[in-house]
Amino acid sequence: MATRQHARHACAVLLAVCLFGCKRQQNPNPTMQAGEHDKTSTTPRILWQFKADSRIFATPAIGSDETLYVASYDMLYALNPGGSEKWHYVTASPLWRDSPIIGPDQSIYVLTVGCEIHALNPDGSKRWIAVVGYSEPGVLLPGLFGPSCDAQSAPALSRSGILVVPSGQGTLWTVDLRSGSTLKRLLSAPSAGVSSPAILPDRTIIEGSQVNGGTLSAVGEDGQLAWSVHSSQFASFGSPAVAADGNVVISDSTAYLFAFDPSGRKKWQLAGRWGAVPVIAASGVIFDALDYDQFAAVDADGRLLWKIPMARPSPAAIAEDGTVYFVGYLQGNDALAIALHPDGNIKWKLPVAGISEAGPTIAPDGTVYFVTQGMGSENAGMVYAIKENNGGLMKGGWPKFHGKVNNDGQAITP
């Protein structure tokens, strides 16, 4: 999904209220056992499930007509809200981990490991193909990695209508949505190539990488570097998340979760091996994986609120009512689709087939779409649709990977 780095909590009722409104105080004992003060409600039923041709590593996107776009390793699917297939599109090179993006006119954009951006019309017909990164389509590297391309992270869509594609050579490539024309090295940054970018309300592009011991950079659309900060040696920044107040939350791969203000000044850091894809509620509460075997919540001031045992948790998605959804393992169980109350107590859990490195997404009608890699020799990824009365995706903060249901990477404006 996005990025390759998917590395991959009890509190009293008062704390649950505080998470989403009142002044918060640090919890003196934030560690809790899964199921403690269990609030588990009746598990909802699966509306439908869809088996893909191959594994799914990327977060789906949802169009304005509620079409669900799912990228498997080999192809892009368009699914009706009822679960039937509308169409599928096959590319010459695998899609790997790169989530589809939906533009303002409902065109769909996907990046392949062959360094190609494919632009599709809503009916699945091809508009254009643009070549980005340092590769030629079809060129293969020795070994098992397939086509060679140094553009390996999900692009973002700028507010002026260009796709921003980071590459491993320190370049942010851009592609014009209308024509498909590629502008090489227009936005040169010292940190491009590892994480998926985020676009601030002022159009600044935020990008993290492993360059120079971990670098987080802010670049304007004019190609000017606004600021950059560095992490520890040998670290690698994950994908940035943008809070409602404009602060940028991001983890490095070794030691800390960070928050920076829009000018690049560090506000706080919290120790731990955090996941590569934090999400942020409208209140500023941050949810992310911790130390590979826990899931945690952190308040807007960088204080740990709670953490629960949870092996291999996927990135999360937050609904308008505060419910947090993700896939993970509880005490050696099979993989589970999990819904948490904002205080870390389990709302419900449901067995699913296989682990997930991609976060779920939430439709406006409250339907939650989970994706997994599937199990066994079939290598068949799965899509699960679960109906909830949750108000849809949270309308503030950074409630899922790449921010919004169309995966454009733009910060949500008030």
C-alpha cells in the first residue's frame, strides 16, 4: 500500500469521553489485557465477501457512486456495493502494494512495479499510461522481484491536479491528470522514495524516507524545499499522517513516533517501534501498531493512553462514531477483523482468512471493507464487507491510510 514498510490498548468510561472531547490526562497504567472490561457487542454479519485472483496488499478506494476499487497483486477490480464485479483491469506489471487513487472526475489511477501510471475511466477503459521513475517497462531484475522500478510507494494527488510519485532516487515525479504528461525532477527532494506522500492544505507535499538516516521533507509545488528533519541513523520514516490542527505525525522504523508542526518544528517524540501508518481521530488521538505485538492509542500531546496485546495489527480506519477497525491476531487465534471502542475495549471480532498489511476503509453508509492476503496455496486475497451503524469514515483528522476514501493523500480540511 502504499509503502513497503508496514512493520509491523483499560481505561474507565471517563477516559473514553476524554478521548473525544474533554481535556485529557496521562493514564498512569495504560497497559491492559485484551478482553479486560469486555464490552464486546453482537458481532455483525458479513454482507458479502469477494475472492481476488491473487493477494491483496493495498487499501481499497471508494468512488462517489460507492464503487469499491481493489488492487490485488495482479489486477484492479471495480466492485458494486453489493459485492458483484463491475469490471477488472489487467496491467503488464504487478500492482504490488500501491493503492488506487480516485480523482475529482472519478478517474482511477494505479502505479505498477514497472514504473507505469495507468489512468482509467470509471467504466474501466484506459485513458493513458505514463512512465515515471528510473526504469523501462518490462525490464526485469535478477531474482524474484520482477520489473525494476524505484517508484514503489502509493502516489498522492496534489490540490492543483497533479499526481505526485516519490522515487528512490530522491525525486518527486509529477504526472498531469488530463494529459498524462510526465515532468521529470520537477519536485526534487532529498527524501523521496519510501513512504507515501501527504498533501497539506497549503499544497505542501510531506514525504518521508530512509535517506541520510531518515529524512522527513516538506516541498512546495514549485520545487522548493521548505524544510527537512532527520531521524536516527539507519532509520526509515513511514507514511505521514496529518492531524486536524495541521501537525504531522510520523514514525521511524527503529525508535520513535514523532509529531511536527507545519513548519517542521518537533512537538514531541514517543519511544517505541511504531507502525508505518498511523491514523488520527478528529480529536487528535493517534492509533498505531506498537512493537509488532500491540495496538496503542496516543493523545495529541504524545502521551500513551492505552495499549492492548495484538499481533501483527494492520493499519486502522476510524469511523465517525469513534470505532477503530483493523485486522490482527489475539492470543494465538486466527486472523480477526476487529472493532475497538475508542477506549481500547473490543466491540466485536470476526475471523477472516489471512493477515493484512492494508488498512480497511469505510463507506459513507457505514459499511466497513476489510482486505486480507488470503490463506493457503491459492494466494487469493479476500474482501469482506461488514455493515455497521457508525456514521461512515470520520470526517476530520486522518482516519485511514492516505486520509480519505478516495486515497488522494490530501489532508482533510475543516
